[in-house]
Amino acid sequence: MDSLDRRLRQLIQGLPVGVRGALGPPPGDAIAAELIGAGRTALAAQLGELRNTLSHGSRNHQDLELLPWVKVVETMCRAHALRLLGFDDASITDGLVVRPAPDPA
């Protein structure tokens, strides 16, 4: 039997290193704090638990609370789609990872 957690781990491991390193909710995210408090520290475990609680209706979140998590999954999907289209890891990372602007001073 295939598990959601195993598949999510595979999907995350299949991402370019730069994209994988940039994935995750922003610091101070309430859902992340809740998931970490429940022992879900790995991103795959957090995504799996969030999916399960939402799909089974055991927890509801406001749309804005879910937005960072939607962005995580969207970035994963885009990275895999770009790889299938033939882009290399460096191009995928450059296109998807937002880096802070350099300090003009």
C-alpha cells in the first residue's frame, strides 16, 4: 500500500536542492506551530497531516491561514512541471525561489 507520507517525501526529495531548501511556511505561521507541537517537524509530515485534517473535517482553517501552504504545494507542482518540460535545476531554482533584494547601501 502506498502512503501519502511516503509519496510526499518522494516529491519533496525530487525537487532541486535550492527549491527544496526554500520550501516551508513563513516563520511564525500558526498552522506550522500547531503541527510542530503535534510532533510533525518534517515538511512531508506537515503537509500530510494538514491534508488529512482538512479532508476529514476534523479541523478547519481560514483561507488566509492556508495561503502559505497553498504556495508551498504550488511551488512543488511548478518545479516538477518545469523539470518535465526540460528545464535544469538551476533554471528551476532561479525561476521559483524568491531571494531578498541586495542592500543598496
